[in-house]
Amino acid sequence: MKGSKVGVLSLVVLVLLLIVEFSAGLSICNMNDDGFTACKPSVTQPNPVEPSTSCCEALSSADLQCLCSYRNSLLLPSLGIDPELALALPAKCNLTSPPSC
């Protein structure tokens, strides 16, 4: 019972964080709305496309280590982002992924 309460509480906190982020304009790990919008077609199933120049530019100024910390989070799928595709973006943009990512 205690584990399910923790899971529900975590979900509630995540939803509240998303509401705050969206109301303030999404900005996570130095990547803003425009960057996420530019990259979304490259990280969304079923037919992802190669990242655009604007996506790669946004990713180049993002904190990749910070973004990597979301790889096992519910945040990415809740935004329609496939974590595996997201992890492949730095290489597709000729950027170096953090070593532990």
C-alpha cells in the first residue's frame, strides 16, 4: 500500500511540474519551446524524421547531461517523445553525448 501511495504522489508531482512548465513556457535543460517543437518530429513514433538544422542548433545549446537524466522518466513519454529516439539525437546532430548517457 505504501509503495502505491508513493507512486501516486510521484505522478501528482510530475503532473504539477508539467503544468508549471507549460504555463511558464516549456524550458527544460536549456531547451525551450521552440527547440522541443523543432526536434519533436525526430523523436516521435511511428515515422521519425532526421533532425532539422533548428533542432540541432537547439540541442547544441542544451544541457545534454541534464536531458539524459530524463531518459527513464515518465516526462518524455508524457510529451510524446520516444526516449530511444531522443537518445540518438546528439549523434545525428554530430554532437557528443555525455559519457554516462
